[in-house]
Amino acid sequence: MASPRLETYCCPNRDAATQLVMNFQPQVFCGVCIGSASASLLLTILQLLPKKGQSLRKMPKASSSSTILLLISVCDILGGSGVIFRSSIWLGFPSFVANISVANGTDVWPSAFCVGSAMWIQLLYSAGFWWLFCYAVDSYLVVRRSAGLSTIVLYHMMAWGLAVLLCVEGVALLYYPSLSSCERGLEHAIPHYITTYAPLLLVLVVNPVLFRRTVTAVASLLKGRQGIYTENERRLGTEIQMRFFKIMLVFIVCWSSNIINESLLFYLEMQPDINETPLKNIRSAALITWIIMGVLNPMQGFLFTLAFYGWTGWRVDLKWQKREIPWESMSSSTVGDNDYPSPVNYQSNIHDSKKISTTDSQQTDEAISMLSEGNTSGDDRLTRSSPIYQGW
């Protein structure tokens, strides 16, 4: 799981609230983290691997949106690997971890492991938040015809740059001037928590607004293409809207427990004695949400692949032939009008259909295609009957 409490635990003079959650059934908690992260890691990789039965065809050029979705999954995989490594060390070498709490210990390796593993987890999940924000921005710009593969360089600079900057800045302020001095005042801890939760809150607040504006712009594009808004166009717009809804639903489910837990722990920190009887229910709620975080945070990777691509199946093809892969898929198999293929994508046989007559229409179709690529739900008859794609 990813929480700024991981870094504050590295302080020998940690606060009472951090001590409360980190010392609550540590073996059980680490076991939960390992189980959840391992399951998510394996299922995420399974989702991304090419599958048997996919028809061979020329691999289309990846769009910026498909690249961003892949990078989000990569961040989740690497972050989950950090959770497994950290939790495994805690379980396998309890005496090694116990030295972290020694204020004037001569062995620096326990503290180095504590700080390094916590920063790795925090950095990767924070980068995933920034990439998710970039996806919302890119989706909106694609519809506005202001984005493309050229903007991916700017997204790299923003996502990785801001993730590293905020992570290093927050940890530097927390541990200043040394590990033995951190957590002695709120001036050390508050900037660290702000830099940790800033990208999370940004996605939580701004992404729904951008997704809503994108869906509205898509509806305008579909109407402007033929001057009418038929049932087919309405269904296509609904598919894109549902994809955005699934992404935000996964994000809220996986990270709302972090916000609740942090609010409870901050409230406990403000109390003179967190062990008072009237605070029993709050302590219990904080411990429950702490365990929930250990389950849901690592599962984000797998749940996001379901939101991005749907379930891609168990039949993995390890021959690594040049074929379409889930995150770059932009076309579906050729089927009859009465067939129901899977997966379904909203750009069918573009090289076998006649070319559109205007550049504006082509840009419109490409924008819609980028937003709906990788989608595995719907009916292929919608694809080929929609006026948006009859010009291909």
C-alpha cells in the first residue's frame, strides 16, 4: 500500500498515530499487502500479454492515449513490486526492521531500507496519479484536435518530473536536518503529506471535470459529423462515457480509504492522549481503514486494466509474433452482421473501406477512435453502421 505513514515510520521519534497503525498486527498486515499486490501483479501482466486467437494483422501506430494507459499499468506493476519487496523483508527479517526504531543505532542499513522502499512505492504510485491526470488532459485535447504523439514528451516531463520533484521535496522536508530530528513538529510532517496527496486530490477533483467536458465534446463531434445524433452515435458516446466512469470508480474505490484513514489519524494526533476511552471507535476505524488500504491500493493495477480494456481472457500467446496487443488495439475482426465479436473496437477495417472526403471528417473519426480504443464491450454492428465510420 502507499501511505506517507511509511516514510514517517522511518523516524525513530515517530508520532503516536503512526506508531498505532504500524504496530497493529504487522505480520497480518504485511501478509495482506503481499497477497493483494501479488494477485494484482500477476493478473495485470496476464491482462497485458497477447492472447491466442487474435487475428494477425498489421500493428497500428500507437496513439498518445494508448501509450499513457500502458504507462499507468507499468507504474502500478512497479509500485506493487515495491510493496511485495518491502512487506517480504518485514516478514522475513523482523530483527532487521526492529533496528529502524533505534534512535542512535550504528547500523544505517535498516533506515536506508525503510526510506528507500517507502520512497520507491510512493514515487511510482504518485507517477501513476500524474499519468492518469495526463490521460484526462490528453483525452480532452484529442477531441479538441490539439494533441497527438508529439505531446507525449510533455506528458513524460510533467508526470515523471513532478512525481520526482514532489516526492524528493516532501521527504527532504520530513527528514530535515536528519532522521533523528524528523516528526518533532508539524512543520516537518505537513509539507510531506501535502506533496504526497496533492496528485491524488488533483485526479479526484479535476479528472471528472475533464472527462465530462470530453464526453460533451464527443457528443458535439458526433452531431456535427452528419448533422444528426442517431441511436448509434448515442451508444458510441455512452461507451466512451462509461469507460471514463469505470476509471474514476476504480480510482475512488482504491484510494478513498487513504483519505479517510489520514483524516482519522490526524484527528488522533491532535488529541493529548490517543489511548483515551472516548477515542476507541476512532482508533478502531483508523485500524480498519489501514487494513483496507493494504488490500485496495495494490489492486488498483488489475482493476485499471479491467476499466481500460475489459477482461482479455486467460489464453496467453507467448510466441510474441507481431500482432495487435490490448493497449494498442484500434480495430476489430471482420465478422458478419449477425456475429457478436470480442473484443469490439470502434475502427473497423479502415484500410478496406473507402477514404473519407475531407480532412475534418478524418480528424473527427481519429479522435473518437483514440478514445474508444481497447474497448471490449458493445456490438460490432454499431461500428460499421455508424455514420461516423461509414466513410472509412
